[in-house]
Amino acid sequence: MSFVSVEHLQKNYASTPVFSDINCRIERGEFVTLLGPSGCGKSTLLRCIAGLTPVNSGKILLDGQDLVPLSPQKRGIGMVFQSYALFPNMTVEQNIAFGLRMQKVNGDDSHKRTAEVLALVELQEFAKRYPHQLSGGQSQRVALARSLVTRPRLLLLDEPLSALDARIRKHLREQIRQIQRELGLTTIFVTHDQEEALTMSDRIFLMNQGRIVQSGDAETLYTAPVDVFAAGFIGNYNLLDAQSASRLLQRPITSRLAIRPEAIELGLNGELDGEVRSHTLLGNVIRYRVQARGVELIVDVLNRSAADLHPNGQRVSLSIDPSALREVA
């Protein structure tokens, strides 16, 4: 039996359905991400698992126990929100120990466990500081430590990094993943950032309009999208209708076609003639827009040298890896 099982879960707000018949399974120790655009139901699903939002029907099983009838306090779940929700009149140490106080853990044990998680999130020297004396990244680590100190059976993370700048966000996601692996803690992470999902997850549940449209590891979701939405949300696929795809490839194509931009080779000796319409520098990648046979394509090329840049208007040739062509519904 899976450690977490969501079975036929349904949630409505009045007559408006958020999601219906959600089914998913998560194994012990897995790091799973709920990925999708705003309003797709991912945060609501997380809140239903936590017990903060009631469900209309269905089951949420944690290690075989149905959580639906239980209050949030009795579920053995830790949750970290986008907002840090720290008590401003308590020190870092007191904020972290608050959950233990609610559990009536004795003083010596509470002090020991608090010291352990402070070390885990590398905040020992900030133990006596107050929230207004912390940076955003430090505050988020306090919120994480506060959830970890109660030793939850399941950890839920609701877009905890979205308010942070890119450098701190990257460092924190690496730290969260390392801690999760060290503790073997089953974790569900919510984000709309595909890079976070691809780099952090054992598995990804891609959601849209209240449904899980595809699930799998990062490689599967990126290289084998099941439909147009999945192809458009993961990566920067070229999405061509059947007519455009047929014209480009000079053979009959009967459905929409997705082509990854890095799977198109840009040079001077390919089988497909084209013209550079524009280019954009994305750091280590140059993104070209190339017109070929009346079809505009995005082509991503590694930024190896300024001397290799193809200026706007230059005639080029393209080669497309046949294994990168993906017909999508």
C-alpha cells in the first residue's frame, strides 16, 4: 500500500467545482510536486490533505489511516506556507519550539529537538533573534524548522519560495531537498515554477483545471508531454498545427506536433533552409526565432562564443532530430 493515497477526492465552493475525482498515490520518502498554473486546484488539494479545507467527498489515506474525519492537529502533518507566519514577539528559537509546547513536550527534550533543527537549517547563530531581524530566506528556514521539529509523518510545502529572489530561492530549494533526503521525509511541494518542479522532484503531478493531466518523473514530463497543455507548460515547445507541421516536414501530419527548441540544430549545412528573424540572450542559451517554409520556430543554442552569433536576417539551415518530434492531443 502507498504511504499517501488520495481516492476520488472532490471539492466544491458552493456550486463551483475546484476539482473532482482526484486520484494519486505517493510512496514513503518521495518528494512529489504539484505543478500547474494559478487556479488549477493544487494549493486547495494541499490544504485538503492538511485538513485546513474540508472536502466534499473522497478519501485521503496516510499510512492506511483516513485523514478526512481528523482535525488538522491530529493528522501528524507539517505545513510551510508562502507567508512565513512567524510570531513577531518570539525569538527564532521560541518560534521553532512553539509546536512542541502545544504537544506538551518536556523542556529538556524540546530544547534538544529545537537545537537539532536549528543546526539542520543552519540557523544556530540566529536562535535569539526576532523575525524583524531576519532576511526573507532566513525567515523561510525558520518556518521550515518549525514544521520539522514536530517530526511530522508528512511535510507539505505551499509555494514557500515564491516571495524570494532568484539566488536565495535556488539555494533554499537545494537545502530543502537535501534535508528531505536526509530525513527520508515524504513531502508534497506546490509550485507554478517548472524549473523548481524539474530540479527538485522525484515525481511531478501536472494539474490543469482541477485535474491531474500527467504524472511522472521530470524526464518523462519534459520529453513526452501527453497533450498540448503539458507541452506548453513544461519547457518551451514549438507547438504546430497539423497543416504547419506537414508543410515544415514535407510529409502528412494528422495531429498537432510538439518540437523541443533544443532539438533543432542551427547551422549552415542542414536539410531545412530558414532565416533568422530575431534572437534573445538568455545567459547560457541564445533563443532564435527562425522562419522556415512559412513556419516560425524557436531554436535554442548554447551560447559558446559571441563569434557564433547568427544576426537577424541571416540565412541558415536547420536539422530536426526525428526522435524529438512528439504528436500531442
